Amino acid sequence: MLRALALMFAALLLCKSPAAALDLFATHEVTVQFATPDGKPMADAEVSVFAPGQPGRPVKTGRTDKDGRFEFGTDRDGMWSAEARVNGEVAHVMIRVGGSGGDERGLSTYLLIGGLGR
């Protein structure tokens, strides 16, 4: 029991954020930032993330932080999409995951700014 707790604690320390610790099987970590046309962050927006080839069923959901950012792990390469909704406004982004690059742990970090549509 003590050994299992120590392993879980070590896994948490290796992750960049507590949310990343929940997705230990992710191959890439993605950060998306949503903003309004005038550049204001879409804070506390409801976010849905869609995997490649699955546009009708969100694989991850959550809320943006105060800066309009949302982080999620992906389990495969391809074109991912994310959508944020707040106060009747909707922003969509497409994210290409995979390819070359990445840091020494094999994780790639992506930061995208979402466009706003009505």
C-alpha cells in the first residue's frame, strides 16, 4: 500500500499540472488559449475536445482558466479540435498533434489561440 502511494505521488510530481496527472497514458500535452476578437480571454468557458475522426462525440470536457487556457492530453496523433462556449459566443480551433519535436520526456506541448465565431 505504501509503495503504491509513493508511486502515485512520484507520478504527480512529474506532471506539469494536477490535471496532467490524471492522463498518464497521454502521448502529447496540449494547451489551447481561447480569446474574444478584441483579445480578452474567454475565462470559465465550457470546453469540448474532439479526437481525430470523432467530430460528434467529445472525448474531454472542462472549463478554461481565468486566462482562457485549457490543457488536455492526447492519446494519438492527428487533427484534434476544441470548442469553447461562454456568454453565447463560440470559439473553434483545430490542433495538429504529432510529428517531430517534443521535449526530453517525449511530450510535445502545443499552444494555440482560438478564433471566435458566432
